[in-house]
Amino acid sequence: MNTINIKSMRRGIYAEVAERLRAKGIDLKVPTVRMRIVRGIDPIAMEIYAEILQKRIAAHTRAAGKLNKATKKLKEVS
């Protein structure tokens, strides 16, 4: 059975932050972006990170709800 993994929400998030920063004209590599977010020294990167994480958490919540509904219906049928 497939389960929704919370750790998967963070997969690739630093690369996505780096892409959005590139779109704004700030060219940083992914490890540099990660360091700046972890240390809390780049407010722009941290803002983008928080926005992306919020969207992913909302999507995770919706998916978890759909999974629970499907599981309940499956149990009712069987």
C-alpha cells in the first residue's frame, strides 16, 4: 500500500528556491541556497522556502484526506 511520506515534501525544495532566485536575478547554487536557509541569513530565500513549503503542506493535507476517504470506501466495499 502506498503511503504519503512527509519527508517527500522537502525533496527538491532547495533546487526550486534556487530556480526562483535565478528568475529574480540572483544566481546561487543549490548548496549555497541550502546553507543560507538553514543558517537563516537570506530573508528572500527563506521567504520563498516558506511559500513553497506551505503549498506543499496544503497539497499533502488534501492528498491525505483523499487517501483516507478512499481507504474508508475500500473497507466498506470489502
